[in-house]
Amino acid sequence: MNAIFQMIETVAEVQSTVLLTGESGTGKELVARAIHDLSPRAEKPFISINCGAFTETLLESELFGYMKGSFTGANTNRRGLFEAANTGTIFLDEIGEMSLAMQVKLLRVLQERRVRPVGAHDESPIDARVIAATNRDLKHMSDEGTFREDLYYRISVIPINLPPLRERTDDIIELIDHFLKKFCEQTGKQLSISPKATQILENYAWHGNVRELEHTIERAVALERTDEIQPEGLPDHITNYNPQRISAEFDLPDSGVNLVSHLDNLEKTYVVEALRKTGGNQTTAAELLHMQVRSLRHLLDKHSIRSLSAQMRSTD
């Protein structure tokens, strides 16, 4: 993490595009804000957008703006986020969820440094530093053809990978202290945390990373009625976590296993089961799988089962 902090200070001084990678909850937006705050653009706007939260059409109008009358509901001209971030920084979170068609339009903006609002004939120059982030393997996606290779190399001029919390367990105690102080100040409480509860938190795997730890401390502070957080104040799945028991449930054959194929089959099984449970409703199925609808559709295409949801709806 010290190497990452040094990298943040170094890249803040230049204008190159940065690609932040890492699992969800590792603090990619915090790093993006730190780069902006340490840069010569610190007093200028920092604009953030989650690319996976919009459909292709809405994302285009959000990023580039639109002209009055360009589509139903466009009652006035509206500038896009690239123009709003002019002279500042725009943070494109979850860029791996962007459609191929939208990737082409973004690539042109990054190359030409000009934007054309939806429905407009003229372009406007923009000067916004771009920081992108994803929890997906964009290089693998580009090899598969689901993410443009030229865009990948355009946004990954300076790549920074944020390690998961389970790989930097020395940070856990400091993060616990930080979040405990933060939420005690917000609630007006004065709490400590017991050594036993701290040990449980240190031993947990934190698949949700720093964000999961933050929410765990927030919950514990909110619910605690004494002056010290005990193990009983932590969620059951954390206090009952036992990595030895979990690993014992798996039997790796002596001949080994094709992990990629196994995980692909497991992934497909969960997608099919989610669609079955929801009667083919992709939106609800995506919610069950804790992912964006666009990510689910990518998996449907990956496993060649796009028609499955329609078949389940008609059966229902």
C-alpha cells in the first residue's frame, strides 16, 4: 500500500489516463479522488459516474449531453459530464460494463478530446483528465472480444491495481480504529472494541474488502448498547467464519481439476438457476446474483443462453 500511495503522488502530477483495477470495495474511487486532490486540477470539478448503472442510450447522453428535441423528453439542452468535468477530472467507474458501441464513442472522445452532444452537429473541445476503474479483467475481455483492445490500451496508460484486504491484513486494525472513530463521532457514542472482537475481524476473509469492513463497524456502533463492541455485536457470518472448515468441504482429486472450466460451469449453473427462480426476468435475476443487468447479459452471451430467459418467460 505504501508503494500505491507513492504511485498516487507521482501520477497526480501528470495528465495521463489512469486505470484502477481491483475487487469491489477496495477503494478505487477513494484513490481516484486522492489523485485528483493532489493534482494541479484539485480546485476544479471531480465528476464520478458508474458506467454500469445506465443503459447505452442513457450513458451516452449522461457523458456527452444532448440537444433539445434530440429524443423524447429532451426539453432543454443539457451538457454532459465530460463538459461538466472540463479542466477537472472525470472518473469512469465500472468501465468494463460499457457496451461495445459505447466504447467506440468513448475512444473517439479520448483520442480527439472533443465531445458531440446527442442530436448536435458541432463538437466542443474538452480538457478533462480521465480515471477509469473496473473489478473485471479488461485484458481478458479484450482477448474475448467483449472489450475493445484499442480502448483498453488507451485507458491503461498508468495501471494501478488495488490488492484485496485479505492480502494486506496488517491494515485491518488501523482501518477498524479509523471507522470506529468515524462512526462514534457521527453517533455521539464513545466505544472501544474488545480484543476478541478485533481478533475475529482480523481472521475474517473480507470478500467485500474495505467497504464490507466499514459497513460492519458502522452496524456494530449503531447497535451497541454498552461501551465496548463484543463478538456478539458482529454479524453471525463473521463470528462463525472458519477457513479450515470451508476448505475441508472441497475435495481436490489427485489428478487435479480444470479450474477455468469448472468455474465456467459453476457460473453458468448460477445464471440458469437465477433465471429459473425469476421466471426469466433478467433484472430480478441480476439482483439475485448481486450484479448489473448488463453484466448478466454478458454472461448470457458468454454461455450462449441469451434465449433462455425468453423461453422461461413463455413457459411461465
